[in-house]
Amino acid sequence: MFASCNSAIRRSHLETVRCIVCGREIQIKDDPMTVRPAWYWKTCACPECRHNYPPSLIKACGDSFRYTLKLRNSEAKVDFSRARINGSWVTVMCAGNDDLIKLDGVICPRGADININDIEWVADDT
């Protein structure tokens, strides 16, 4: 009897959430024995978006924190705190009024739109 009780506790169930990038409904197997970080459910992405976009950029869509990206054809690095992906473009923004997006010396107080293909790497500063 103990074994069947234990297996019932460990059973996974499917959780339906929306992809943080495209909004498509996806189902994720939730295992009650797995401890997930607090930001996990806010940053779930469908398989297609996980294939097309780097994990740190997807995470920035739902978890406001410190991120940095480097542009492919320049030495420019862009610090940002959140992102919104729309097809082949990403809008990077800062959460606070004191922080501003700086892109090649240009201050962008309301964020900047960057083509996904122009990004060499993205870092999550956690």
C-alpha cells in the first residue's frame, strides 16, 4: 500500500500556460517533486519560440531583471531589464526611470527595437 501511495504523490500532471513570446497555449508536465524557480511559470515558451530565440531573451520577456546583449556588427553592448519579441524584432526596455537604453551612444528612454539577426549573444546577469 505504501508504494501505491508514494507513486500517486509523484504523478505528474499537465499544466496549461501561454507562451511568453507568441501567446500560444502550451502544456507543460508539472512534477510536484521538482522545485522550479519563481520566474519559471512566467517565462514558459513553446517549442518553436525556444528554437528561434535565446533562453535569456525569452526569460527577459517575463522576468524583469538585468540582461545584456551584444550586437553582431559592432562592439555595442546593450543593458536592459525587459524585452518584448515580435517576430524577427525584439524591443528592449529598462524598468526604472533612472536607467536608459544606450545604443551606440544614443540614449533611448523608451527602449530600442533590435533585429533578432543582429544579436550575437544575450546574457542573464543573475
